[in-house]
Amino acid sequence: MKAYDHSEKAKHEQAKQQSLEAIEARLARHEKVTRITLVVVLILAGLALAVLATHLVDHPI
């Protein structure tokens, strides 16, 4: 009986470990996507600022 309980406990721990690994993998993917999105947004904001600066320099108020 005790061997059976130990086996079930080990299976439960292994399932929990696999679940945690899956969660960590998803989190890593989300972090990567978030970083890429942030870089793209910063590049677009920089380009927009450059266009605005160019427009203001070419057409003084």
C-alpha cells in the first residue's frame, strides 16, 4: 500500500513539474513577443518623431 501511495505521489509531482515547465515556456514566449513588440513600437515612434521634426524644420511656423 505504501509503495502504491509513493508511486501516485511521484506521478502527481511529475505532472505538477510538467505543468510548471509548460507555464514557464509560455511565459518565455510571451516575454519574447512583448520585447519584439516594444522594439517595433519604439522604432515607429522614432520614425514618427523624425517625420514631425523634418516637417517642422521644412515649414517654420
